[in-house]
Amino acid sequence: DGGITQSPKYLFRKEGQNVTLSCEQNLNHDAMYWYRQDPGQGLRLIYYSQIVNDFQKGDIAEGYSVSREKKESFPLTVTSAQKNPTAFYLCASSISGHANQPQHFGDGTRLSIL
Amino acid sequence: RKEVEQDPGPFNVPEGATVAFNCTYSNSASQSFFWYRQDCRKEPKLLMSVYSSGNEDGRFTAQLNRASQYISLLIRDSKLSDSATYLCVVNGRGQNFVFGPGTRLSVLP
């Protein structure tokens, strides 16, 4: 089945630890995105990539890093510099980065601090 | 002013009711508009795109008013399964999507 796969579903981070969230898509989409969602709030864009080997900061990139070495993969690292990492993290992709293309989401990773 | 605003609700309606949500946006240059639904603790799922002339998909009707910078979603004959949070999405500056905070709908038996 075609889709977007995020793993793990739940992740716990210790103080001072970096953790990496996986996002893989087999839709052959060019563009991929990372968002975080806090309770009762809308999604906020962390990073996005419109093409392999290129990515751009979103609205809340501080404390996060990404890579886009392969078209199908866009992992997100939550670094120790992110002081409030507890949130629901959502990865999305779209056919292209053009604004008229809807985004499709993976089922998310819930990150909590131990 | 926030880029995209929605009435947070919750809207509690009986089965079979008609309910409408509004969403306002601040960027007059926005060109793409969508409604997503998000079930509790799940990912958002595309409900429908919103076209300039308005569009309908079964019980759902979306409309766009560019002059007043708002979009609307109308749900007719509400079902229990329509209970969810409805997210308004608009492309903002630089083509990125901006998500509204969502409007929560509870359809009651």
C-alpha cells in the first residue's frame, strides 16, 4: 500500500538526549514536511523539503534538524537544545511543493520527556 | 491577528442536524484552501479542497469568499461519525500551509 510511515509511534526522551523520528513515503512525492502539534493548537511547521538534498526552516526550526538524502526519507532529529519537545509530531508529503497540492500525513509520533 | 482563525467550538449538535463552520484568513494573496478533519489523537486527513466557485462532496459543501477572506464548511444530515476536529488550511506567505487551530464537532445521538 502507498503511504507515509512514521516511527516510532511513541518515543520517550531523557534530558540532554537527541532523538530521531523516522518518516518514509512510497508515494513518489517530491515535497515532505514536519509539523508539531501541541494540545488544543494548530499544526506548526518545523522544516520542509521540496527536493532531495535541500530543505528549509519553517516557523519553529530551533532545536530541530533534518536531512533529505533520499526522496522517500525525511528524518527529524529533536536535539537537546529543544527545551520543550513534548508534542505530537506529524510528517506530511505532497506531490510537489506547490501550494495547490494537498498534503497527506503519516500517523504521527508522540514524544514525551522522561 | 493570527493568519488563520477558527471558532474553537465545541459544536454539539444532534444527529441529522446541519452545521456550518467558518474560517477567516489574513493573507489576501492566499490561493489554496483546504478542509481537513482530525480525529482524537490521530493525524489530519484531507476532507476536501475549496474551489473559488464552491464545491460539494456528498453531505459536505465548501465555499470561499475572497472579498471577505473566509471559507466555510457546511455539513448536512450530521452523522455520529462526523464527530472530529475540522481544520481550515490556507497557503500563507511563501507558499507554506498555515493550519487553523480547528473547530471541534460532537454529533450527539
